[in-house]
Amino acid sequence: MTSTTTAYAAHSPKAPLERTAIERRDVGEFDVLIDIKYAGICHSDIHQVDEGWDEGIFPMVPGHEIAGIVSEVGPGVTRFRTGDRVGVGCMVDSCRTCDNCKAGNEQYCTGSGMVGTYNDTGKDGQPTYGGYSQAIVVDENYVVRIPDDLALDVAAPLLCAGITTYSPLRHFGAGPGKKVAILGMGGLGHMAVQIAHALGAEVTVLSQSLRKKDDGLRLGADHYHATSDPKTFEELDGTFDLILSTVAAPLDFSAYLSLLKTDGTLVNVGLPEEPISLDLFSVVTGRKTIAGSLIGGIAETQEMLDFCAKHGIGAEIELIRADQINEAYKRVLTIDVRYRFVIDTTTI
Ligand code: NAP
Ligand code: ZN
Ligand code: ZN
């Protein structure tokens, strides 16, 4: 048994998104039905609709930055009630028994692998459809609570952009006494600036230009530099303990590694569609580390939401109607977003 809901889907790779009807599974014993209010547009949505990474499953309903209200719960649900304010991020299931799942790192599930919120196949064998829709059914273990102090529209992007930057900033020790650079001032980058600042680090934004400098400083950056200016690389040589790259295009990592102190770490979360090349002298010299990080676990996502509520952190958003999604995609690709498009899903 299923129920029908309205959504925006791409019917083939690179196709514009159109209003369509999709089926959601009935609410199972441990499921919650969520009346979606807002869905953020992540650059990953565009990579996947465009098949920039891999073959996609179509029709594709993107959206893994979901905020809404619980409208029904299954009989076995213990953590949520009708009326609760909740969020769903990039995954809706995992094996739950492997070491990573047990340790709360479900995003690195080594059993059956994490089940993506969309562009994936659920344990029932059916395709998963994401948040550009009016309702979603999710197992309660993959749902998080949005604190009352956070408005749902500015909270939605935290479910991916927030956790994707919070997790590595915590893991790699951003905090007091640490000089942290955030590379790229987009959806992820503008969250990283706020979170790194709230963690107590000295924060520098490295952006292609100084166009967004005022915003960066307002959001908590201590310094702001343009990477288009060669002087930036001379001035900041050997400066940072940690660089977090959120850039969606291939970069010359060798140049950025020169900005790290000895033993510094460059952690990358950006996922460009082409590989990069690297001069290994830039890692060997100064015992540098290059690392990566994928979203964050469920408990850590809840911790991030509570942290953001405590520090008054939300995304800077441009709220759009569903019929503006295709235009928003174009604007993300031309780096014309400040700093996250969020869909008012009541307009779907
Ligand atoms: P976004 O809003 O488009 O921001 C990306 C930023 O990268 C831009 O604002 C721009 O910042 C910078 N940039 C873009 N093209 C560049 C270029 N050619 N050279 C240098 N800088 C460039 O994208 P997003 O939603 O934040 O996502 C960023 C990337 O992270 C995407 O590839 C996405 O798929 C990936 N992602 C990864 C994870 C994960 O778990 N690892 C999770 C979510 C997203 P400036 O204008 O400041 O230069
Ligand atoms: Zn995302
Ligand atoms: Zn697992």
C-alpha cells in the first residue's frame, strides 16, 4: 500500500524539474510521516540531476535538507509525536549493525551502506524520493528534532550544509587557539564560517573574490581574502592549522597546502565532478594531511542542531517557490546564491 504526494522531479539526466505525483510507502511500525514545510537546495542535488558523479535513478526527486512537522507516527514509534518539528538529512536508513552504524557513523555504513534520501533504493526495493515534495515517510531512527529556537526555513539547510561542516570541524579540532580557513563561501562555506566561529576558532574565509567580504565578517570571520589575488598565497603561507574546502569545482590543492602550518590538515568536503591532480611535494613537505569527510551521523546531526540553536546559528536563505527551482539551479551554478535557496514546499 502507498499514498500519493506531489513533488518536483527531473525525469531524465539534466532535465528541468517538473511537478509530478509520487508514491510514498504507508507509515510502517517505526515510521513517521512528515508534512514537509521547507527543503534546501544543495549543490549535490544539481550534481546528481546532471549525473555529474554517477548514473542517477530517474525520475529523481532531489532534496536532503528537509524540515517539517510530524503528521502521523507508526505504532512502534517512541521518539516522536504528531506535531513535532523535525528534520531529515542525506540518509534514511543504513544496516544498523556494522561497527560504524553502532558508533553513530551511519554515513560510513560498511554493511549494506547508507540509504540516500533520494537517488537510491530503499530496503523495500523501491526508489527513494527526497524533500522537494509535500510529504515523506522515514524510519524514526533517521529523523532528528529541530529545536524550538530555530525557525524551520533557516534550519532546513543545516540538515546537510550544517552537519557536513560541523562534523569535520569538530573531528579535526577547530576551536580556541586554532587558525581555521574556510575555502568557498557558498551554502556549505557560510555555515562553516558560523560554526567555526562559534567553536572558538580564528576564522579566515578564502573566497575567489572580495564580493562577499561584508557577509563573511558579519557571520563571524576574522579575516577574508581573495584567492584570485596571488598576494594572498604569499601573505598566508604557513598560517593555518586547518583548511576546510567546500568548493564544488576542481582546485589546485597543492597551492592551498602551502597555506598550512607544519602538521596542518586540509579537509575536503567539496565533490567536484572531475578528479584533481596533486603535486605530492606539497603534502610531504611539512608532514601535511589531506582528509575528507561525508555529512555526519544521526546523533551528531542532532548535536549540531542543538549547537546551532544554542548559538543562534541558521542558514542565510533565499526562500523560493517550487516553480523557481530550475532558475535557482542556474543561479547556484553561476555562484549567484546568498547563501542557500530554500523551497517553500507548500508551493509544490
Ligand atoms: P555552493 O553553494 O555552490 O558553494 C560552492 C562554493 O565554492 C561557491 O560559493 C564558491 O565560493 C566556490 N567555488 C565554486 N566554483 C569555484 C571555482 N571554480 N574555484 C574556486 N571556488 C569555487 O555549493 P554547496 O552546496 O556549498 O556544496 C559545495 C560542494 O560540497 C559541492 O560539490 C557538493 O556536492 C559538496 N557536498 C559535499 C558533502 C559531503 O558530505 N562531503 C555534503 C554536501 C555537499 P566563492 O564564491 O566564495 O569562491
Ligand atoms: Zn547536500
Ligand atoms: Zn552499517
